[in-house]
Amino acid sequence: MRTLDVNALIDGARFNSFHGRLLFWCALIIVFDGYDLVIYGVVLPALMQDWGLSAVEAGFLGSCALFGMMLGALFFGPLSDRIGRRKTIMACVVLFSGFTVINAFARTPVEFALCRFVAGLGIGGVMPNVVALMNEYAPKKMRSTLVAVMFSGYSLGGMLSAGLGMLLMPRWGWQAVFLVAVIPLLILPLLVRQLPESLNFLVRKGQLDRARGLLQKVAPDYRPQAEEQLYLGQGPARKVSVLQVLQEGRSLKTLMLWLAFFCCLLMVYALSSWLPKLMHSAGYGLNSSLAFLLVLNVGAIFGAIGGGWLGDRIGLERVLLGFFALGALSLSLLALKSPLWVLYLLIAIAGASTIGTQILANACAVQFYPPHIRSTGLGWAMGVGRTGAIIGPLLGGALHGAQLPLQVSFLAFAVPGVIGVLAMLVFSGRPPARQPSPVPAAKHPQVEQR
């Protein structure tokens, strides 16, 4: 009987059509996930005008989806470690797409807030699961890059929101932008067929034939043998608890990761929610204000892909440290009066180093935690970080409501970047304690013969 080291087989695999299809479908989910989230910043000026909302009320309305995202990440992350990532992802897609469409028919701020909250549950729940799924199947040498490319779909979704807002809102009002969210529901049958299940989950449930079939797609040269055992590196626990992410020397690093997520998400959602409104108040027209949001997300794509490429070469921890510093610097410089082209450049850099940083932080988290608690670890990091996402729109609303200069808002948004630098310094300072492997080291990088 032989034991196959599944992780070694996946790590050494070459990128093929299976990885390409997985990347496409996971990225497509993230595109609409980002669309459904960024859409609030696009419609915010119109909502404030139609419903006569104050800045504080608008900030609270923006935080409803983010509060739902926090609960969704905390609930659906651990749930997927129990019932599988595939079922969890499908349920989340139905939630965030369905209730975003229903948002178009909201007649009052209360109805709008309720729909945003439920949609937020799905948005927050799907993110850690698609990231963990992509990370699980990606070859080691390009893992950070593939996760970053996949998650740049979030920025594409943000660009789609801004672009369609500029096109649809002048003709059909803010409601039309929400109706576009029906597309993921229409392609749901394709998602059900195309997305694979987590290998870790299949092995835990004893579905070894399905697991071997997926391994043949990951590595076409692999040939299963009779009575072959699949080894995943650790004996996965039947019940997954948040306490497990704090064990085996991970407590300090986990806390610093949570703090980094908090700071990054505060910057991301303060900017995404209030950038168009801040620029509109500064004298720019609605389409010009939405163009700033477009530039923010274009910068995020370059930041995520470039940062992922660097992460595969010098380590994600170093890249995140530099990106937090760059984010704090670019937001501070936005507080200065600058020519329009400089303003666009700084906003692009801010997008690269805030939204891009969050994308890379997701990749860092899934690589930090072992497979059997990966969704739980990322789910809790994103869930705790969502408190920053909730505070971000509220902070922007409070600053705008106080009628403070535009520069004060950008300086306030830069402070979390400095704290993020300190958190990543501590995170990268000490490796977690290594536990002895339950299986002797194999002579072959993939297989141990018994």
C-alpha cells in the first residue's frame, strides 16, 4: 500500500485547463461579489438626493451590508469546513445576487438597509470560500499570483459598477444598477457543474474516488492505485473551532492578522463608499466623481496582480508591509491640493495599496493556516476585519457631516495604514511553532511507499 502526499502533488503540478476553469469561475463570482458591494458608493449621491438622507444616515446605510458581511464571514467560513465549500458558495451566490436585485424595489431606507444586510451575508460568506478553494488547487510556485488574479475580479466588479452607473443612472435611475445583479442567478446551473469540491472535505468524508478524480485533473500524469491512501499533511479535526486558529503558536500572528484586516478594510470601504460623494462635494460632476471610483479600482487590479507576482518571489508578508506604507503615504498626499492628473495618479496608487492590499491579505491568510481550518481562519480574519469595514462608511459620514475640509477625511483614512504597517511588522517577526508531522518524510516528493 502506498500513501500519496496530496499537497506535494498539487504543489508540483503545472498550470492546466483545470486550473484555468477554476480561476475563471471563481473570478467571475468575485466580479459580481465586488459589483454588489461597490454599487452602494455608486448610487450614494442619488440616494441622498432622492430620500433626503443626511451624511450620518447615509454612512449607517452603507454599513448595513458590511455588518452582514462580518456575520456572513464568521458563519459561512466555518460552515464550509463542515458541509463543503461548493454548497456554501452556491448558497452565498443566491443570497447576495437575489437580495441585490430586490434592492432595486426598495421604497424606504429601512427596506433598502434590510436588503443590503442580507446581501452582505452572502458577500461576506463567499469571499473566504472561493479564496480558499483557489488556494487549495493552485500550484505552489504561482499560488499567490493566481489568488491575486482571481480576487482582482473584485476590482473589475467595482469598475463595472462605476461604468454602468455612469451609463444607466442618468436614464433609468439608481434602481437600474441593482437589476444587473440578476446575472449570477442565471448562470448558477453552470457554477454548480463547474466548481469542484474541496479535496480536504472529500477526503474527510471518505469520498476518495471523487478526490482521486479531481487529482487526475490537477495533475494529468497522476495514476491512482488500488488501496491508495491520501495524505493531506495533518489529521483534520471533525469539528472545527475558532480556537484552532489560535493554537500551535499561531495566537500572536492571528491577532496581528486580524488587526491588519481591520485597518485595511476600514480604508477600503471608507474610500469605496465616500470617494464619489467627497469629490462631488469638492465641485466635480457626478460622472467625474464616479470616474475617480473607476480609477481607484483600476489601480487595485495592478496592485493585486503585481503584489501577487512579488509575493511569489519575496514573500507576501514583505509585500503587505510595503503596501500598507504606500497606502498611508498616498492617502496623506491626497490631502494636498494637486493638479487633476496627480489626483488621478494618487487615487490609482491608493487603490493599488488598499484594495490590492486586502486581496493580498486574503492570500496571506489562506497560506498561513493549514487546510482543515483554512476557511475558518480566513473567515474569522475577514469577519473581525469587517468591524473596520463597518466603521469606514460611518467615519466618512461623520467627517462629511461635520463639514470638515476634504483634506481631513483623507488624513483620517491614512491613519489605519500606519497601524497596518506595525501589525505586519509583528506578524512577520516570528514563525509559528512547528508541530511534528504524523507521517514520516517521504523519499519521493509526492509518494511514500509502505
